[in-house]
Amino acid sequence: MDNTKNKGQEYYVVDLMQIARALWRKAWLILLIGVLVAGIVMLYTICFVAPKYSASIMLYVNNKSLSIGSTSVSISASELSAAQSLVDTYITIMKTRTTMEEVAVRTGLSYTPGQLMSMITTEPVEGTEVFRVTVTTLDPYEAATIANCIAEVLPLRIAEIIEGSSMRIVDDAIVNTNKVSPSITKNTVMAFVLACLASCVLFAVIAMFDDTIRSDDNLTEVYNLPVLAKIPDLMFDDSQRVGSGYYYKRRSYGYGYGHGSNTGKEADKK
């Protein structure tokens, strides 16, 4: 990272190549962190996350004003749009406290209206007067029971509230023992990707603020300063240590320190 000052302001220039090299050097560690986090998430999902099951019903919005006895009449686009707009009204009535209390009583399940509402999702079937109600619980049999009870209670509630309108069951709910969540594969892959991304960001930030000088070329590039001299790199050789003496060597030159050591004397002769 290059920093320059201009009129009391400090600017930082990010060296992308430096960051890329730092990430490449840490690639093995990034992958290792990703694998470890993914493994932990996978084990947690398998051992501690309870599976959920769902059951769905499909209901049809029936507007009696669109038919006269057994005589068939043509339905205009505005009438069809009015029937489709009733879907939102029916969904709102379904999610009321009174409707949910009736469902809880009929099913005999110990759920509050608020808990039942949190289990239910609805979606209209595009371009039709049909909408789908999905119930998701920890038990597949409870999900089917609640969904079918809604199919029984909701038409009665609709008939009481909206005059001239009713609804019919298109498809009732069946028990589905295939879990809908959690997805072990999805959670594991997401954990791996997020862990790798977080590791990359962390190492990139560390590389950006790393001002360690690793070579004379690095000093020239970062600080734009000339190199005036170099200090020899002295390496300690533990194999040459005798008593309290130390022997340092650089290439073919040796320097002996200490007392009572033949090694030091031989080094002085070189």
C-alpha cells in the first residue's frame, strides 16, 4: 500500500498485485478455513436443526355474480379481474385471529393463532382465480391436518362475511414425508463460500495495511526512496557453539566470540 501526502492530506494507493500475491500465498489457508466452517455447519445442520415438512391446498375463488342459474354467460376481463382481486381478500380473512382460533379448535392442536399464522404461506396462481395455501410444521401429519382444516373452515368464513361470493377446494392436502428444510447441501455450500469470502476480505485488509519491507525493490516501490547501503545477513549456526562462545558466519567469513574456544581461534586465522 502506497501512501503520499499532499497539502496536509494523506492518500493511500492500493496495490492490487500485492493483495493478489498475498491471497495466493494464503490460498491453502483460505480453503482450509472454508472446509472447516462448512464441516461445522453441516454437522450442526444434521444434529441440531429439526427438519420441517409442508402440505398444500389449492382453493378457487367463486364469484356467484358471474353466473345466472344454469345459464352460461360470457365473463369480461373486468369481471375476471374482480374475481382475482378477491384472492387477496380471502387470504386476509384466512389469516385473521377468528379463523385461526377456529382451526385450532377443530384440529385439537395446542397452537395459538399467532403460531398458526407463522406456519402458513399463501401465493396466488398467476393469471387465475386460484391460490395455494401451504402449511409448514415439524410434523408432516400435522401439516396436512391443519391445511385440510383450513379448507373446511375458510369457505364457511367467506360465506359469512362476503355476500355473493364463495370458494371451492381445487386440491386438498396429502401427507408429504419429504422434508422441505433444512437443505444440508445448500447450507454446506453457502457456509464454504461465505467463509472463503470472509477469509479473502480479512487477508486483503491485512495485506493493505502491511508495511513490512521485504526487499530493496519493495522499499523503492512503496516509499520511492533510494537504497544507500545493505546490511549483511548474519546467520547463527548452533552447530558451531562451544561452551559460552558463539560463532557467526556469512558465506565464507566467520567471526568468533567467547573465551577458551578453539573454534574462535580458528575463525580468527581465516
